[in-house]
Amino acid sequence: MLVVINNGGELSLKAKFIIQLLGLDSKDRILYVFKKEDMFKEKWDHNQVELATSISGIMAYFFLMMVKSPKDLKDGVLRRLINRKSESGLFKEGFFSALSEALYQYFVVPARTESIICYLSKLNSPKFFLVDEYSSIKTVNLKALKRLGPIIYVSQDVAYNRFGFGDNFITRKLMYNLERNAATLADVIVACSERDRLKYIEMGARKVFFYPNIYPITEFEPDEKDKMPSVSIVLRGHWGSIAERSLEEIFKALSLLDGKIKVYMIGIAPTILPGNIVLQHYKCIPSKLDYLNILSKSWIGINVGIHLGGANERKYDYAMAGLVVFSDDLGVRGDLLPHEYSYVDSYDLAAKLEQLLEFGKDEIAEMGKQNRKQALSLTKKHREILLKTLNFL
């Protein structure tokens, strides 16, 4: 039996991928152990358990409300007054908000687990555990799980890279210690890149493999490229001010190019539109197939990152769609693509785009095909390695 440990109630893409990879589609072979927003109730269903927060966690939760920036505190109070679901922010920018989030992972995430540990202990069938991301590390005591079966830790990011903005040494150290505990206890860690794999080994992990954030759709084939030069930009709203500043920088670069250029904008909407841009804006494209089809029409994907952890999923989406990729200094993280180019500011981006466009549509399309070929090759290679490893557990 596979037991999935998840804090929040929504599985990560990588956890879903591993469950699919293992071929565990029967409800009788998977038990989902969630800890959701409801702190006080424990609920049992056929193949799902919702855990309640520990008593100390409830006390810590209300204490940590005070350790936030004034804006986050105000938003949190208003959200509870009007019973609105929390918007998932990718990270906390303020020092106190980041500190509050790190302390939350330590003291509020742990659940009341006496019942679930007792239940699992009585099961005679072999068990192994999938711990879904760093946010789930403290949900159930890993040492208790280790006594019951092997642990797979699924990483989307090296946790301290998400909490180390500016000089925030305290939160970075807290999250490093949190994840190092999981790294030393896990039987297998699934990282997102070779860079992350090396970091986990340095933490003391024994067996680490990586599978990049590439999730191919078998029926997808790239569309014809636009006749006019075109770029795709994906900037999600939950990135906050970073997304807005990044879009401003990209549009400034595009405004410096000679001639018209088409932009497929997915996510936030621009406030100012340069005169040479033909805009096609989508707030959201729920279907991954439709999303890749739209990306594949453009020549170039502009890839922005906001932290050092993991591997940028958009980079691989662009590659799968057959685009040449331009990445900023954080978006470039991950593994090699044949035609990925980095830029440092809007002028550097404009200069490199101008030079690339001189190659013409056909040559740029061929470069995009090579990126797609590399992404699919990475997928096949690391999928086979990962499947072989998991089958030994």
C-alpha cells in the first residue's frame, strides 16, 4: 500500500506523476493522508484521512498571526471575516511574513496522528510512504513512518531557496534544518534537477534521483509557427509584485525592437502596451493541451524565475512546445537545453532578441525543435531511472 502524506489537500504535479508512474490507480492500493485548513476535525473516508492540527499547533497558529507584516495580517483578518479562501502566494516577501511562514512549517503543520499511526501499525500488508514536498515534512513524524516502511520524499524545490530572499538568514537556516531532517530519513528523494540532487546529497541524503518538471502530453504536437515574430510570456498572478516588475522589464525590451511583434501573454495583464506589440492575453488556460498548443505558435518563450529552488516548469513547457528559450538569471536554473539564452536586463534581452530574429523564422523554428527533442529525451531517460528505483522499494 502507498500512503501519501500531504499538507494542504492538493497533490503536487510531481506526486501525481509518481503515483501514475507506479501504476497505482486502484483506491484500495493508496491511502491519502491530508492535513487541510480545518484544524479541529479528523475525518476518515474509504481511502482518505483528514488529520486535525495538534494542540500545540493550534496555539502556535494564533500566536504566529502577530508575526506578520501589517498587510498580510490585514488580508488574513479580512479573509476570515468574509469567509474567502486564501490565495496561494508563491513566497512571502516581507521579513516577518517569511519568518512567520517558516515557523508555521515547524509548529503549525504537525497533526494529531495517534489514530493514523495506530491504524497503519495494525495493517499486515507492506507499506511505503510518499511525502509530498517540504510543506508536508512535519505533518506526520517521519521517524514513526520510517518504522513502518520506506519513505519517498518528493521535492519541488530545495526549501531554503524559497525562504532566503535578501538577507533573511534566519528563515533560510530554519528551512534548511527542516529539510535536512527529511533528507537523512528518506529512503529515496526525487529532486527536480541535477543541481538539486547535489544539494540533497550534501545534506546527507543516501539515495537521490531527479526527474525534471516535464510532464509530456502524448497527443500534443506543436502547431505551425506564426508568420510574424512572436513571443510567449507566462507570469502568474500569485507572483505578486515580482511578476509586475518582470513584465515591465520584458515589455521595455520588446519596445526597443524594430517592427511589430506578437505577444502571447498568459497570466497578469499589462498596464501599458508598447505600440509595436500585438497582444493576445489569456488570464488562465486550464487545459494543459490548449496551453501547449498556444505556446507552440510563438517563436520564443521568455522565462522568468523568482527563486533558486527546483527547476523552472515554464522553461520545459516552452521547450516541449518547440520554442527558443530566453531566461533571466533565476529562470535559467535546471538542466541543459540546446537553445536557451540568458539575459541580465531589458537592454540585454532586447539586443539578444534582435540578433536572434535575424536568423529568420525557419531557423528559429528548427532551434525550437531541438529544444523539444532534448526535453522529451530528458523525460524518457529519467522516467526509466526513477521507475527502476521505485520498483525496488
